[in-house]
Amino acid sequence: MKITPEHNQRFAKMVFATVYPLYLKKVERKGRTRAELHQVIEWLTGFDQEKVHDLIERQVTLEKFFAEAKLNPNAQLITGVICGYRIEEITNPLTRKVRYLDKLVDELAKGRKLERF
């Protein structure tokens, strides 16, 4: 699948507060917890639960969310397919970061052990 500039712009303008409940619903539906979701978010971004809450309250876009993040140096090791896109082939830095988070949430929901994060 080809990622278009419009696709990248949609991600940039998306508000984290609208995405977060979807992540939470996904992991809880699979028997995982909010705390586990926060552990994954913190591993990738450095944001603790208080900071995540602040970002939600401020209604930051994903562009701002990742601009404030201190991405884990091992994030580039996240590979595979998410939503039909191969992560390692995504050239737009923001879209790649969003897909990193999507992939981690997906792996958590699938039962991956947290020690691997």
C-alpha cells in the first residue's frame, strides 16, 4: 500500500485524545489493563501516566504528541505490518512513529509479554 501526503496529514492533525480511548478499548477487550497500556506508551515515548493525562486534557495532535516525546532508541527495531502497511517501509517520520505505537498496542492486545517492551 502506498502512503499519500494526505494520509500523513490526517495523522498529523489527529488528536491523541480521540485515539487513546480506542487503544484502551482494544487492550481491555483482550484482557489487558490500562496500566499495561501506559507501560507500553511510556516505553515508546517516555510519557508517564500523568503526562499522558495532561496530553489528553490539552487535546494535542499526534504531531504535537510525538514532537514532545523522547522516542525510545530501540523503537526502530519495531517491524512488521500494521493496518496493511509495513512499518519499516514508511518514510514519513511522524507516520512511522504513529505506526510504532499502533503496533505496540496491537502486540499488547495479542498477549505479548510486557518484558519484551
